[in-house]
Amino acid sequence: MEGWILRPARPEDGPIIRRMIREARLNPFGLHIPRFWVAEVQGRVVGAVQIRPHRDGSRELASLVVDPAWRGRGIGSALVRAQLARAREPLVLICRPELEPFYARFGFRRLRPEEMPPFFRWVHRIARWLGRPLRIMGWDPTEAVEEPPEG
Ligand SMILES: CC(C)(COP(=O)(O)OP(=O)(O)OC[C@H]1O[C@@H](n2cnc3c(N)ncnc32)[C@H](O)[C@@H]1OP(=O)(O)O)[C@@H](O)C(=O)NCCC(=O)NCCS
């Protein structure tokens, strides 16, 4: 199987990162390219993720995306693990319910509203009001334990 490398994004990666995010219908706002890391295969960017800071001091693991042709090979997991390995502070993320088990593998757990930083409590409230099922999950470097693989 082809190998990939993970590295911080460069300015010229901007267009492909934005395209992958647009095509995956992820939030197109707050895409500050220097905050991103990318996965690259033979010189081509095939995945991305960022850590987005919020005004309330919280940090969000956001914009995780892998090119559809490259999904299911561990690239998304590698991008998540690389961010967790660098993180010294708790991280929060917003995901669709079906991705909750994926993020639980890395030690993210669903937050109760009273545990959510203000920005995420606000998102949670709006999502409920709109009837959109979203999960707000948190990871804390001092308590996170990765789930063992199944089987
Ligand atoms: C989510 C995503 C980044 C995973 O990337 P990846 O490189 O395929 O991830 P990995 O190969 O490390 O892990 C794949 C696992 O992701 C999970 N997964 C991916 N998409 C899923 C979905 N729609 N529903 C449920 N689980 C899903 C599965 O557990 C899958 O395991 P499997 O391959 O054994 O079925 C990729 O599917 C993607 O870009 N999706 C569109 C954008 C998106 O939804 N991003 C998440 C925003 S919160």
C-alpha cells in the first residue's frame, strides 16, 4: 500500500484543503491554513485537519477530511493521532452522531452541557433548537485512554 506523510500545511495547500472541505460539506468558515496539518501521498495532499482556537479559550479539533479515494486506509486516524500527540490542552469537537464511535477510539467522550466550553454550549443549544443531531465530544490529555482495537 502507498505510504503517506503528515506535515504542517503550507500556503500553497490552501486551495486543495478548501476544496476537500467544500466537497465534504464541512464548515467552510474559520479555515486558517497555517493551523492545518495535511496528509500527503506522492506529493499530493489527500487529507487535512486543524486545531481551531475559540475566544472562550477552548480549542477545537476541526475540519478533519480525507479525499474520498483515500478513505478507509487509516489516514483520518493518523491525522487525529498526530494532533493528540502534540496537544497539551483539552480538545473539543463537533461531529455527526455516526462518527461518535470513530472519535471514541482516540479517547474522546461525549460532553454533558455543563462540561462544554461556552462556544460549544452555544452550538449545542442552537443545534437542538434546529433539531440537528450533533455530538460535542471532548478529549483531555490528563485522562484520555485510547480504546483497544476490536477483535
Ligand atoms: C471521517 C473521515 C475523515 C475518516 O477518514 P479515513 O481516512 O477514512 O479514516 P480511517 O481510515 O482512519 O478510519 C475509517 C473509519 O472511520 C469511520 N467512519 C468514516 N466515515 C463514517 C461514517 N460516515 N459513518 C460511520 N463511521 C464512519 C469508520 O469507523 C471507519 O472505519 P472502517 O474503515 O473500518 O469502516 C473521512 O471519512 C471523511 O473525510 N469524511 C467526510 C468528512 C467528515 O465527515 N469529517 C468529519 C468531520 S467531524
